[in-house]
Amino acid sequence: MSMNKAKSFEGGSRLQTWIIGLIVGWLVLFVFLPNLMIFITSFLTRHESHMVEASFTLSNYAKLVDPIFAKALWHSFYMAGMATFICLLVGYPFAYAITKLPQRMRPVALFLLIVPFWTNSLIRTYGLKAVLGANGLLNKSLLWMGLIDKPLRIMYTEYAVMIGLVYILLPFMILPLYSSLEKLDGSYLEAARDLGANAWQSFTRITLPLTMPGIIGGCLLVLLPALGMFYVGDMLGGAKNPLIGNTIKSQVLTMRDWPQGAATSVGLTLLMGLLLLIYWRASKMLNRRMELE
């Protein structure tokens, strides 16, 4: 029996080693090496015919402080920030409402929330064009109800881009908020009511601080992808409302300046890493504060 157990353990250990090796190999081949190539390319020089010339330069990073790029970056953060703020305003009460459902209904609500992920976001963006267009469902409905006299111009504006970002990324805000709200200990709220706190005071002094990790996590899960969703800016915003992802796409595919596109990608990655570091530090400070209290 002991020998059979030893053989079984050895076989399981080998299988585990193979699985870990496959995962590590996949990550190295499809994640590490492509990112390493982008990082190396960002220090090379553009070549007219060969795309890249093996000549070291820092000029690609120097161009990142150019006013044109800074304007595109600011516009991207403005659009992504507004979309994140709207997602938070809509997502918080939505997540709170799910936590108030009967226990058997919550999985159904979460399932309906996740269902849109089964369809590619590009296809959903095409569907949104059919809703927001001059002859789309929204304008036809408003005209039929007599609320407007002529179709609203929504497509190819900042509003269309924000609607698209909110539509695609809202579940990423709701899920972390729901996780934080579900873990909220109701005894704190009961104690606040016993001490005479009204609903607003209970929310601002108890619910909001205790769910802050979910708020920060949801904001990052919306903000970071929103910066790079170039197809949303292209399809709904046109050339006048680009995101930083559109800038990278233009540098690589239109201008054929691969080193500059690589440098912009590395810069955006470092910026996202900084935001994640801020989230990590903020989470540690919040946890430490909660432990002290």
C-alpha cells in the first residue's frame, strides 16, 4: 500500500510539474517575450523601409513630454475619469441593491450582470452605434414620444465615447463594489442607528469607509482599460475624440513609427503600474486604519 501511495504521489507530482511548466512556458512565450520586444524597440530608431533601425536613442521617450502627446494623454484621462465617475455613481447603488436581494436571487442577478461578457465588446460597440445613431433606436424612441423635434447628434462626440466606455466597463465596477458591500458587517450599522445616526451619517461614516477598497479597486478596473480602448474612440468618437490607445494605434499602424508606439506603450504601462502601486498602498493604509479602530 505504501508503495502504491508513493507511486501515486510521484505521478501527481510529475503532472503538477508539467502543468506548472506549461503555464510558465505560455507566460514566457506570449507575455514576457512580447513585452520585452516592445521595451527594446522603444529604445531603437525608426527606419523608413525596415520599420526599425538598431540605433539606440532616448528621443522616443523625450517625445512623450511633447505638448501634442500631453494633450492626448490629458484628454484620455479626462474621458476615462469621467467614465469611471459615472460607473461609480451608477454601480454603487446597483451593487447595494443586489446585496438587498434574497440570497437565492443574488446569483441570478450576478449571472445577468456577467452575461454581456459572453459577447465580444467590439460587437457590442457596433450594436451601440445602432442605438445612438441619427436613425438609431434612441432617437426614434424620443421622436415617437414627442420629447424632441429632430434627431439628437450623439455619435462622434465625447458623450458617445463616454456612453460606450460606461456600457462596456460598468460590470467591472459593480463586481468589486458588490464584494465589499456583501462583506459589510451589519452590526456596525445597527450600532450607528442605536447611537442616533441617520441614514446619511451611517453611509458616510461607516458604509463608505468600509467599502473603500471595493471603490478603489472598481475605479482602477474601469480607469485602466478605458485608457486603451482605441476601438471605442474610433467607432463612437471619431478622429476628434481619441484615447491614448488611438494614439498608439496611429503611431504603429498609420505612421509606421514602431519605436515611438513602443515608447508610448511602455509609458502607459508604467503609469498604470504607478496607479496600481497607489491602490496597493491605499489598501494597506485602510486595512491598518481599520485594525486600529
